[in-house]
Amino acid sequence: MATAKTFPSIKPSARSYNPGRYPSTDFESLDGTKTHIRYGNKRVNATLQLAFSNITDQKAAEILDHYEEVNSVWDYVTFGNNDALSGVGFVQSSQYSQYLRNYMKEGDNKTKRAKDNSATDSSGLKWRYSSPPTVTSSGNGLSNVSCSFVACLDAPI
């Protein structure tokens, strides 16, 4: 059974998030009539890209170790407030920044999705590496690392 592996506490210098889409299909008949069928209420194929600029080689190695730890037994990745989500959602006057943070925490089944924090929704999506991290040495013991993740909807056990 897959277990959660927390991403190392390294703050990214950049991140890109795509919330995915709801699975659906469009059908068009010969007379031009269109029908749209949606196959569920859970988003699929959410993606997250993280970039780490000029981090120490030791931190780059931590990311590579985490990749090996997660993929050797097909576990999944969780993110906390001190790593990939660092800097998202800390504007006190904005409920939407916290809302954004909650969307990015796909693997957290207790994440509140409602803008007013009144409802809990278990997305069931779990972050997994979509490709191995890319490490580029920039010299003097510093590296640039990029990581790509995809949120997978696992079948219930």
C-alpha cells in the first residue's frame, strides 16, 4: 500500500501549478448536435513544477534521495508549509491565497476546499513524480534543480 513521503523542507525559487481537468468527452452527431458527458467529480492530471535555484549540492542530493525513496515502492509525495508551498497562502488579508494553498495540497485528504473554509472535500489525488528531478551544477557547490509532479487518482482499496 502506498504511503505518504514528505518532500524535503527546501523552499523553491519558482513554482507552476495546473489544477487539472474533470474527465469528460464530447460527442457530435451527424446533424451537428453536441453532447458533453462528464465522468466524475474529481479533477485529474493536475501538475506541479518546482524550480530550486542555487541550492547547495547537499539539498540537491536530498531531493534525489526523496525521488528514490518515493519511486522505489511507488509511494506518493506530500507537501507542507516549509517546502514546496512555502510562500503561498500567507497573505493575512486574502482568503484566496489560503484557498490556492489548499488546492495545491492534493495529497492531504483533510484539505478544506471551500473559500469560506466551511466544507471538507477529500480529493483522493496523490502527488507523484512525473519525471526524475533534473540537476544542473552551477559551480561552487551549488546546483539548480527542477522537479515535476502529477496528481494521480488511485483506485480505492
